[in-house]
Amino acid sequence: MKRGVKLAIAAVVLLGATYLYYTEIKPVVIFGLRSDYAHAIPFQQVPEGLTSLKAESCGECHREIYDEWKSSIHAHAYDDPFFQAYWKKDKNIWVCLNCHTPLENQQPTLIKEIPRGRVEKAVEEPNPHYDPAYQKESITCAVCHVRDGVIYGPFEDSAAPHPTKFDPNFRTAQVCYRCHNVVSGPAQLYRVGPCGTYSEHEGKFFMQERGFICQSCHMPEIDRPVAVNGPIRRGRQHLWRGGHDPDMIKRAVAVQVKADTISPKPGDRVGFTLTMINAGAGHKIPTGDPDRHFTIEFSVENRQGRVLDHQTSTMGRWILWQPAIVELYDNRLLPLASREYQFVYQIPAQAEDLILKTRVQYHILTDGQHEMLQANYGLTGTDPYRFVIYEREFPLSGALATALSESDQASAARLPSASSPRQARPAIVRPRGSRRASSVESGLSSPKSISRQPDGLSCKAGAEG
């Protein structure tokens, strides 16, 4: 009897502790709160001289900038099909809007209090200034440029029909910090936070030696009139190309392929090394949302297209989501770093016309996540969620030498400039284990508890480009 009572008490204590853990300690979102993005940007009045805060009003004078913004992921951070599906999965929780529609003018409710930092317990009330049409503009002009009836910008000598003020933050990466540096919360053991592009930014070479900031790549400089009939001056394009743009990914990555035998014959054993280099990004690749990853593939095929051998490796993050969030492994590439992936194949004695296909793909999310969002959360549209960023064929014959030479020439243009003392030789990271990179460097065969996103709320705070 006493044993039964003790077991009952232990069960009650365990259930109580579990309840307290999930309701008071572990956040329901996969990120922590920070004072800036825990709240919307306060309500903004229309500055004197303007008819509206809407981007179209700004576009009357800033036409080229307006057209660029319309084509950007910032302009579609709210209506993006992936965000809408994930947000539905996350029960449309309010905190996501603080980066996807950051202005109080764009949000249907006002957050009056967040008891104990629990976003699910936030005290909300209707927002009398909410503009549903304005919400659809997502990260619109006023999000960055309007405060207290004044237009802020990067120029000290602006002459405009509205109040202006110089803000030095526009000439630094600080303007990106709010939404591109999402931090960890209690019981969340990430290495750099769930979406930590800002904190990943490499400061020694790209910032100190080359003077690069986020805008150097994502808002390229351009000489043109900032406003219609204005003087030509050096400004920036408002494009914010990034992790949803295959050309931007290709610019960041260089790939080299080498072979230990350049004229293989039937019966030979030939080894290939594919080196993937973070040649152009000032942060880790991939970056942003934890789902993002690369796959590196080798495939041997005969003349009929039949696959005789295949190997796939993965570069990304492996995260345990329950009972606590623990980032188990991260094999993404730091700026200027590289990694070698190796593949060995024994050519059959009677083989003819075999080819090795090499391919690197970038994935915004996994196939399983995409299917889940379609089946359960209304993902619509045909937006691509994976891109081929490198693909080349190599004949397993005497013609291999020519194919390797052509590949080297194409890769040379992607490598960091040898004229820079810090860029001449990127660091090489060789996979541990066998030459086939079949252990951690080739991707983990993860149990269901180790996945790209949890069944609970996901990380979409910070509309990564």
C-alpha cells in the first residue's frame, strides 16, 4: 500500500513538474524575446508633406527604389506562402508579425503586457489604428525610415518636401539587427540562436579589411538620383536578395572537383573530391531559418541513365526539439571556409560510357516539411523551395582530364581573389571518418525527435531574404 502511495505521489509530482516546465519555462515559440522585437514599432503619423505612409506614396518621387522594393522578399514578408503556412501552423501567434509587419499601424491588436515573457499569455486589445491594406505591405518604407513624423535616411544634406534627418545606423549593419538576430530563450540551447545571421557576420576580414556590412551584398551601391529630378548620388538598391534567390546563393558558393585518376579505365578505382567553399558570404552558409541546408550529391550512371551508385551528404544544422531545444551539430561553413566531400567508385571491368554526376542543391526546407505544410496548413502556390546551385558531369574515361580542366576554369571565377592576403587560401575542413564521408559530414540519419522544425511553433521571426 505504501509503495502504491509513493508511486502515486511521484506520478503527481512528475506531472506537475512537466506541466510547469511546458507552461512556465520552455517557450511555446522556438526563440526567446528581446525588448526590441517583443513589441511592434510604435504607431507612426504621416509626415508633413506626404499624403500617406504607404509605399506607393513614397514611390511618387522615389520611383526606382519603390520598384525595387516591390520585387523584394521584404515587400512580401507577410503574404509569402511559406510564412502564411508556417504562421497557421503556429496558430497565428502575434509575435511573428513584429518582424513580418513590424509597424503598429499594420497589426490588428495591441500588446499591453507579456506576463512572465510568455507570448501565449500576452494581454491583447483591438488596435484602433490597424490598416489591413497596409499590413499587406509587410516590411514597407516607413518600417525603416519613418519615426515621429520625420523621414530618416543615410544622407546628411537631404533637400525634400518632407522633414528629413540623418541616421548613421543606415551606414552600418545595425539597421538589420532587430529582425536578423533572433535570440535563444529558456531551455533553448542553440549555438547562435535559431535565426542568427547578424551574430554570424564575420567581423575580421569582411568588416575590418574590406569594410563590408550587410548592405554591401544585399543592397548593392548604385549611382543615380535618389528621387525624381534629384542629383545623382551614391545610394543603394532596395533589393535584399538572399536565401530565397538562387543567383544570390550561387554568388556565395564556389565548388571545385578533383580526381585522383584523370584517365580512368575499366577496372580502375577512381576517387573524387568535391570542395565546397563559402567564397562570398560574410556569414555562415546556409544561414537564417534552421530548415535551410545544402545537399552534396554524387551519382554514377550508365548510358541508359540507370544509377549504379549514389551518395548524398548534408550541410546544415541538427536540432533536438523536445523536451528541450538542443542544437546537436552544425556543419555549416564559416566565411572563407571550405569542406571536402569524397566519393570513390570501382569502375566495372566491362563498363562503357559511365558518367559521374555531381550536384549541390540548396533547400529552404525539407521535402517532408513542404508536404506537411501543403497537407495540413494550406501551403499554396508553386514557389520553389530547393535550387540546384552547381551541377556537372564527368566521364569515367580518358575524357575525364578535359572535363576536370573545364570545371577548374569555371570554378576559378568563383574563388576569392588571390590579390587579397586574407583570401588567397580558404581554410579546408576535411570530413572525419571514411573517404566516402559517410559519418557526420555526410548527414545524420536522424530519429524523428531530431528534425528541421518541431511540431510546435517555428522560427519565422525575421523575414530572411
